[in-house]
Amino acid sequence: TEDPGTAGDQGEENWATLLRNWLPSYFHIVTKGRILSSSGKASPQVDLLVLSAAYPKILLDKKLYLAGGVVAAFECKTTLNASHVQQSVETCATIRDSVYKRDGSPYKELNSPLIYGLLAHSHSWKGDNSKPLDNISKALSVADGKFVKEPIQCLDFVCVADLATWTVHKISYFGPPYGPW
């Protein structure tokens, strides 16, 4: 509590260590960087990035990472609150707006090749009558309404280690059935 910056950095390292031990070793796991789009626009800072095996080794120690080589990006929080959810959804929408958009199938248009998530060790809703599941779901809904203009801009998931995980579910909808069936 006396140094939240160090606590946050340690939290990011905890998640990075988990990913380094869980993902195949050919992925590169780095902390604190910005994603550079093909147009030259840099994202806000992201806490944790997973880079592809083909990412150029000479660029691994830079803090601007080429979007085409970023497999996943994560915001990391020690104690999640509603403003963190809002900030993460906004950052995700910003990043997804700047990276290459795919077309050709509903799947490609709904899903980004770059996974984006929010990771937290715990949450701030600890009172006796608190409803952390409802609070996080509501914060996601409010943030989506404010920042998400297309389904591809949604967070892929939120994981609160001592509570639950939320994942996005996207489906194509073509309207009412055509024909007399």
C-alpha cells in the first residue's frame, strides 16, 4: 500500500510469469509497451504483451511493438474497480481501430487477430452486501455502450483471479428468417 507503482509492476510480473510458464516457450512475453500500427499510430501503454515466435529478436527490447507481431495484449490490475474496466474497454477499442481490419467472412470481421484482455488479482467490491459479479458485468456493459461501436472492439475477456472470468461471445445475426418456415 505504501508504493502502489511497485505493487502494480509486481502484479504485471506475476501475470507475465504465469504466461511464460503456461504458453509454449516460442512466444515472447514482455511488459509495458505500446502497439505500433502499420499507419504509424502508437497505442496507449499496455501492461503485458505476448509476441509471436516470428517477432524480430532485435526489436524485443524496444517499447514500441509492431502490431502484426502482437498476439495478445493485457491490462493488469492488482485490485480491479469500475474505472479500470472502462479504461480497458476504451484502450481496446482504440487499439482495434488502429490495427489492420480483416474482411472476407463474418468471423474475420467480428474477431481481431490480436487478443485483448483485462487481468486482475482481486477486486474492490469486498463489502458484505457487495455484488462484484454484477458490478463488473454492469461496468462492462456501460463501457461497451460508451466506447464500442463495432463488435470487433470488445474486450475478449476479463479475468479476476479470486472471482471469475468473463468472455465475449459474438454471433452473426441476419434478421428474421427468410421464407415461410
